[in-house]
Amino acid sequence: MKLKRLLFLIAGCVCLGIGCVGIVLPILPTVPFFLVTAFCFANSSQKLHDRYMSTKLHKKHLQSYVEKRGMTLKTKISIITTVTLLMVFGFFMMVREGI
């Protein structure tokens, strides 16, 4: 039983790391990794699960999904703005290089 809990803990930490990278890189989806993190932490330790659920990271990105309200307008705007700026930067670099 301890091996199973340890594997869930490791998987939760890996998914948390990938989800945090996904905040900065719009290529990686953030929310699915955070959902898997919550699942893995819940199966590894109740104390760790409660601690994760009280973090600002969870509340900012997942609280509305857990409560079945969907994505807030502020979150949608921040995602669209970030993706648009990164795409404009990529297009600018391609035009500058003459591609």
C-alpha cells in the first residue's frame, strides 16, 4: 500500500511541475495537469490533498471548474492575451528573418 501512495505522490509532483510550466508556456495545457495533481495528491495523502486545495494556484486555476461554474472572464482574457502576444512575437520574428 505504501508503494501505491508513493507512486501517486511522485505522479502528483510531476504533474504539478508540468502544470506550472504550462502557466508560462501556452503550448502546455495547465488545467488538466492540475486536475491530475489533485487526483494524485488525494490518493497519496489527505493532508497533502488539503494543503494543495488551499493554495492560491488551485484557487486561481481550478476553483471555478470544481464548483462547475466554468472559466471566469478574467481567466479567458488573460489566456487569449498571452497566446495572441506570443503569436504576434513569432510572426514578427518570422517576417524579420524573411521566412
